[in-house]
Amino acid sequence: MVEIRGLKKSYPLAAETVEALRGVSLVLRAGEMVALVGSSGSGKTTLLNLLGCLDRPTDGVILLEGQEVQALGEHRLAEVRRRQVGIVFQDAALIPTITALENVGLPFSFDRWSGERAEIPAQMLSLVGLADKGGRYPEELSGGERQRVAIARALVYRPSLLLADEPTGNLDSENGRRIFALFRELVAKHRIAALVATHNKDLAGMADRSVHLRDGRLVDGGDR
Ligand SMILES: Nc1ncnc2c1ncn2[C@@H]1O[C@H](COP(=O)(O)OP(=O)(O)OP(=O)(O)O)[C@@H](O)[C@H]1O
Ligand SMILES: [Mg+2]
């Protein structure tokens, strides 16, 4: 389970301070896929970056599996980010010069490779329906397939939290629906908490529920 309380983020600029999040409280339960909606500039990416430990909040609390992450030092924070959180971006962001299977195994290359782990990238690829395409290079895959590779890569550490920022933004509506259906299936089956930002109302409707950000506040679906 993931819980955030009173989360605030401001970006100080030369002439002004941008209040990107003004106190967001939310609980994400294991096995639940939550859609994050809101217009451009409402704070979706800011919220995902804080939950993904890519940035630190100005104020508030983030509890990941009972641990307060905003207080952790740089080293521990990097560990949490790598092992407990999986992130998928709008662009699959695959490395073009290595195969799909190698891309999925990439997070492990920062670790000592242990024998028992050697099978995991292939397992994750078959989880997303690409068992037969591990040897292809990213440019030899469709946009939807590349995004499925990115999802497989996000799952190799068996994260408790899966975050996605407009993961279907570059896909047509049919592929977008397939990716959302895949998220929902994986999240329920593997008891992952997921927060997926989207501009698309139809796709948001495929999630278990939606939360709505407006001007740095949750106007719908927040907790407390
Ligand atoms: N690094 C930064 N420095 C200053 N302001 C920023 C920074 N990043 C984001 N902002 C501002 O914070 C607010 C929230 O931005 P954010 O990227 O979270 O919005 P978003 O909901 O993801 O929008 P979009 O749908 O366009 O991706 C915006 O006003 C934006 O201009
Ligand atoms: Mg954004």
C-alpha cells in the first residue's frame, strides 16, 4: 500500500514560485489501478515524480509499504526507486542498440547478476505477451509493443508501486486500450498499486477508479 499525506511541491523560479502541488492526500491499494487525470499543468507529472522518488516534496509525507521515503538519504532513496517502484513514460525510452530482452534486463545490470535472476527478463516479456519477440531491436517493434517492453522492464524488480505518465500518449486508441487492459490485468494479478496519468477519459474509465488534479489539488477522488 502507498499513502501520501499533505503533499506539496513548489518550484522556485527567478521571478516567482510555482506551486505545482498544494496538499495532495491519497491512498493507493495493492491490486488497484488508479487513473490520474487533470488538464495540462495541473501537477500530474510532478506527483508521479515525487512518488517515483525522482524528486523530493517541499512538504508532506509519502509512505511506501509503511516507510517514509521523503526522509531517506540519497543512497537509500535510489535503492527504493530501483526496487520498489516501476516507472513507464510516454515514450518507451528503450535503448535502440540492444534487443527487447536486453532492455527488459537492463535494471539488473546495475546489480550483481545472480543466476536465479537470469530467467526473470524472459518471464516478464512473456507476461506482456512478447515471449517470441525478445530478440528484436526496438525499431523492429510497433509502438504498442515497445510500450509493452517498457512495462516488462518496469516490472523486473517486482515493484509494489507502478507509475505511468501518459503511457499511451503516442499510441492509437486501440493500442491505448490494450495497454490499459494489460496494466489492469498485471496490477490485479500481482497485487501492485498503480497510478497512471492520462488525458484520455475513455482510458481513465478502464481503471478501477480515477482521481482528478486541478491546479495542484485533488478535486475528485482524493483521501481526507
Ligand atoms: N522544473 C520545474 N520548474 C518550474 N516549474 C515547473 C517545473 N516542472 C513543472 N513545473 C510547473 O508545475 C506545474 C505542474 O506541472 P506538471 O508537469 O506536473 O503538469 P502535468 O499535469 O504533468 O501537465 P501535462 O499534462 O502537460 O504533462 C506547471 O505549472 C508547470 O509549469
Ligand atoms: Mg505531465
